[in-house]
Amino acid sequence: RQQYLVSMAALASKEAGNAAFGKKEYSTAAAAYASGLKELSASGSYSDLEGGDRELAATLLSNRAASLLGMEKYNEACEDCSASLELDNKRVKSLYRRAQAYEALDKLSEAFKDLKLAIHIDPKNKPAIVAARRVKDALAAQIQDQSPVAQTVRELTADDTLADRRIALLKSLIGTTVDDVGSSLEVLRRQGLPVLWEITKATNSETEAHLAIRCMASMASHVPVADALIAELSLAEIVGLVEGYPALAVGAVGLLLRLLTKCSKPQAVAAGGGEADGTLSTGELEAAEVGRCDVAIDAWAAAMASSEAEVRDAALDAVVNWCSEEAPKWATPVPEEDARRLPMSERKAVQEAEARWKAVIGVRASRVCQSVEVAMAMFNLLDSESSSERQKALAAFGRVAAAIPDPEMVQTLLEPILSASPGTGGDLSFMRRKAALASAMFLAHQEVGVFVLGRSTAVQELVMLISSGDDIGTAAAAETLCLAASNEQGRALLAPVIESGTLDALLDSPNARARSAAASAIAKLGVASKALDTNSSDTDRLLNTAMLLLKGAEDVEQQEGKKLDAAAAAEDQANSARVTTERAVEVIAALITKSAVKDEIAHGSGRCTQALPRLCAACKDGRSAVAYGLAHIFASLTVTNKDVQRRQLAEKEMDITPEQLEELQRITKQKNDDDEEEDTPQRVAFRTQKIVQNDGIRALVRLADGASESTQLQVAMALRQIAVEVPVRGSMVQHGAFRVCSDLASSPKASVKCVREAAWCLGKILVTTNPNVLTEAQRLDAIPPLMRLLKDHHADELMHFEALLGLTNLASVDDATKNRITSEKGGVRALEYLQFSDHELVRRAATECMTNLLPHPKVVEHLRGESKRLSPDPIERTPMGAPCALCTS
């Protein structure tokens, strides 16, 4: 009875509190609820209460919390709600009221958690839903307002921020925005762009201004931000920074380049026009580009006229990047990697888009040449005192010329430059610049190179440069002669140089670059005229020169890391070593078709000391300029000349054998005595052993890294030819050749021939290699290329035979390899097809492979289906007999 009276008293207090709360008398209501709680527990502890009293206590606590909210006593309200939830953790009102208190205390994260739980318990609670949306928005705004970007922008705008702190903030902002488009956009939302621009224009701190412009450039690397920057910034003012503030010119050039290359559709096009499907027409793209070109040309001209080498270098780099920009997403219907997978009927749109973009790049390049200031500045920099600047100017001229599709237009644009007066530099400087320009044109458009070299006094000027003894002029002239020797029309222009003995004299020049270029030119001329014999003195001199050049480049590389007197000297040495290595490789690649030269390169001789180790050491990666030449040398060393002829005849689909071709050459007197020497398989085997001993396999593996399509093919051919020798196959697995072949055979960027050669190499290695020494990944990765080779109708029977033997070997390992073989699309069918090959050994190999795949369920099912269609005596009448017999048994 006593407990009943207590409960009734507490209920009465609750009713009194509710009445006061309804009148918004929150203090009275809170006191009434407190009185009810005291009736239930004088000690203030409610955890021992049970049944209705426990529920009543939870209600009173929750109601008192509502009163405390009205009194703005938020901390006490939170405590009451928490106490209520300890008694009843599913009380939605307590969760909601505590969320209100948390929101008032700016504890938005805790408020959002309570509201989420309240909605989970009562999904139809509208007040909780509304509050959750409001708190979520406030929480997002709070998070953004507390972000590093927001805090940085606020500090940059504050007047009391110290200079050192501002510099630190700008550096931090550069690091934040360079790879994060979200942070860059937040800078714009926080009105950070006007802040950065004001810092840039302020003249009191060059360091801050430089960092601010770098920050804007890093933001402009993202397309949406670049669009916003172009809309808000004045491009003319950026050009003004290039002209009037040398300390900011480099950053301004970088910012302008980003804005011109990273923005989305040109505004003139985005506003309307184009084809019916939204495709941009060539005319619209070119018209929209003209306005941007005017801005860019002004900036590049101002930067190249600067007295600061750093500014000129930035301008040259900008011109190269501007005239070689890859097509942006808005200008192409599909990415390049996806275009490879399109059917031929749909590739036309991709090709048309590429043509339209090339027209845009052509507009940029032609405007560069049309600008007297930019073109002449680039021409003058071809004779700069800095080797690096000369190389950059040469690259810029080559890139600009290559971007113009019409060689005749390039000739017209170059005419004013070639016809100009020598100027302050004098005749020698003018001849050096014209020689360098001819080199650039041979690299860009060989027809234009012939045009430049074919002018009335051009060849005589090269001879004069060489005779002058000027190192820079001699190297530039020799480089031009080397490039001209690669072209049939160019070779015809070199008669005066050859007849005067000038080219031969260059082989004894103290200038390493001149010697290397002359050696390459003589080798090219000799190969073209078939005048070089193995034992001729010219061949001796060329090989000796190539070896000396390789050794010299090697010595320079060994000096890397040592302290040099001047950075410019170190850079010149590095450039010289790179160029001489390229030329030495060119010479050896030109002579490598001679059997005796192959043996000398592999085994060494008086004129080829340490050739193979130096060639292996020169193999850095596939991205180097010498990668293709080195891969070609290794591919030539590991094959006989007759096998090369046989492959070339097969590719040309000529119905003639190498022996018949040899007889025809002898009859027509096209075969000289040097060709009589036989390049036998035994000699190839000895050369292959030498390559392996000198770490040549690892060298080829390095060349495959980042290689071009043509270099990949040469690497795959060399590895496949090395794999002919059984003893070296284990080394190929250990040194990474097996992995490289798997990668090449599965690469979507590799040519069909490269994929075939790499897969064939895998088959050869697997014929004699214990598959258990391979990792599971190596075994499984080798299966798809081998299966594709079996389904390749252009592969010959030897390829199919060795691929089958390799698969047979793999199929004997475990169920994982069997599963991989049978899961290949059309895999079992391909094996069945080859069981009916015209060649007996291929039939046997296919049958053995099918047998090794038993008792895999897919093969069993396939063979049982076959046995129903077979003749009554399958073992005697068909190659399917053996596996079918095993299946039925």
C-alpha cells in the first residue's frame, strides 16, 4: 500500500508539471517533475526501480529535460536525458530532447547520432526527421568551415598574419590543391582567388607573390577550376606579369599554360554550334583557338625576350607543351584506350576527332612561326651559350614544325628566318643557328630538312663550320650531316662534304659529339651504298670510334654524383654522354647485319673491346632514345642472317626461299664476297651464351620497361631467339624474362607480332622447364597467351607445336592450371581443332595435351559428346581416340 501511495504522489507531480509546462512555466514544471522523482527515490538513484515506477521515472526525467531546454539549461537537460535513456534506451523523446540540447551546445555530431537513432526506432517521427536534416546541413557547413582550406584563406585575409606565417600558409595551400580538385574548388568558394590575386599584384613581397601565382597554377591543373579562373582572371594581366615582373615571369608562364590547356570547351564553341550530335567541327575549333593563340604568343614572346635564362627556359617548355597537348576529353568521343576495342565501323569517329584536334595544334604551331618575335627569339636561342638552352630551343623548333601537317607551309614560314641578316652575332653564329635549324627540321619533317640544307650555300656553310674549329659549330654541323644521311635526298646533298674528306676528318675530331655524328653518318652512307665490307678500313674506324664513344659515355656516367666545378659543365657532360651513346648505338646497329661484326661484338676483338658489356650497361629502360637500337642489336645477334631473310620473305608473302634468293643475287651480281661468309646456328649459340654471361637477359628486361611498340617487338624477338638455346631457359626465368614475356603477350598496347613472339617464347621456355619451379601466378599468367597463340591462324606449325608442349607441361601440375586452361573461351575447342592439323607432331602434341587435362569435368563432358559422333572404332580412325578411350574407361 505504501508503494502505491508513492506512485500516486509521483503521478500527481507529473500532472502538475505537465500543466505548468503547457503554460510555458518551465521553472515550475521542472520543480514539479523533480518532486515526483523525489517521491520515487529520495536518494536520486532510479536504477533499482522496476515495472511502472521505472517507466514513470524515465518519463519524469525526460519531461524535466524538456523544461530545462525551455530554461536554456542545456547541460542539465543532457544529463536528465541520459539518465532517462539509462532506464529506457528506446525512449524516442529522450533522444530527441538530448539532440536539441547538443545542437544548442554546438555538439552537432552528437546531436546527429541521437537523431539517427531516434529515426531508426520511429521512422515516421517528423520532428526528428526535420531536425536531422537541419543538423546534417549545419554539420557539413561546420566541417567545411573548419577545413584546412577555410582556415588558410581566413588567415591569409587577416591583417595581423605575419609574413613568415603567410609564406607557410601559401606553401601549404599549394600542396593541398595540386592533386585535389575538391580543395581547389573550395578555395574558390571561400573567395580565395581574389586573395591570391591581390597577393600576386602586391610588390612588397616577391616570395609571397611567387607562391601565390604558383598556387593558382596548381589549382588550374583541374578543368573545373581552370574554367572558373579564366572567367574571373584577366589573361592580359597575366601577360603583363610576364612582361613587367621578371621575378614572377616563370610562374605567370606556367599559370597561363595551365589556363590555356586545361580549360574545357572554348567559349565560342560551348555557346552553340557543332554538328547535330554535338561534335565540334574543325572550323569551330580553329576559330576558337585563334583568340587564345594571340594571348599565348604575347606571353611567349615577352618571356623569350627576358634576360633571365630561367624565364626563357620556361617559355621554351611552354611552347613545346602547348604544341604537343594531347586531345582533351571534350574534343574526343572516346578515350584512346577504349578506341582500341571499338569495331572498325566505329573507329571512324575517333579518327575524325583526332584529325580535328591535330588541326587545332597546327593552328597553334603556325601562329608561333608567324610571330616574328617568337620565331626569331627561338632561332637566336639555337646559339645560346647554355647547352641546355640550345637543346630546348632545338626541341621547341622541332615540335612546332612537327605540329604543322603541311611541309610546304613550314617551308614558307621558315623563309623569313633563313633570309634574315646575320645580325649582331656575326656570320659564324648565324651559320651555327642555321645548322641547328636544319637538324630540327630533319627530325620534324625530312622534306623541310632537305629544303633547308638544299639552299644555295647551306652545305658549304656546314663545311666552313667544321673547318672553323668551333666546338659548338662543329657539333651542330656534324649532327646535321648525320640526320641528312638518313634520307635519300639528303644523302644526295652531301657529295661536296664526302668528296672534300671533311666527313672522314670528323672521325678524328677532339669533339666527341662531332665524332659520334660523323661515325653514324658514314655508317648510314656505307649501308645505303652497300660499300662497307667487313674487313674494310672504314668499318675498322667506325667500330673503333663507336667503342671509344661508348667508353667515354660510360666514364661520364661513372662520374655522376661527384662534385663538379659548375652545374652547367655537368649538364653539358651529361648531354654529350647521352648523344654520343645514341650515335655509337646507331653505328653498331647499322653494321650489325655483318656476320663477322656480330661475332666481334659478342666475343670482342682488337677493334671491339668490351663491346657487349658496354651495350648491356647502356640498357637503362625502354624510354631512352637508344632503346630501339639496343634491342635491335640484341635481336640481330641472336639470329642467323638466313633466318632474318626467311622471316622477311614470309612477311612479304614471297614464294621464294633464302637459298633461291641467294642464287638470284649471285647471278645478278648483287652479292659481294663479304656475304659469302655463313652465319651458322652454332655461331648464334656461342653469341647467345656470351649475351647471357654478360647479363644480357636482364638488359633486355630493362629495355621492356616503358618501351615503344617497335622496341617491344625487338625485345620479344630477342628473348624468343635466346630461348632457342635450352641451357639458358632457366636463367631466363630467374632473370625476369618469363615475366616480361607474359606481360608483353597480354599487353593491349603491344603489336600483334610482339604478342605472338612473346607467347612463342613462353612456349619454348615451358617445353623444358619444370613447371613446379614457377610460382602459381607465373603458371596461370602464361596460359592465356599460349591459348591465344593456339587460336592464331597466322602462327606457324612450330609455334603451335611448342605452345602445345608448354601447355601439356603446365596441365600436369595441379587442378588450378587445368581449370585455367579449360576456362579459356574456346580453349578445349582449339585443342580439338589442332588434333586434326596437317602436321603429325602438332596432332600428337594436341592429343597429349587433351590427355593431360583428364579427368577434368569439362574435358570429360566434351569428349563424351565427341564419342557419340565418332565412328565405331574411334581409337583407330581419329586423333580423338586416345583421350576418348581414357574418358570412357
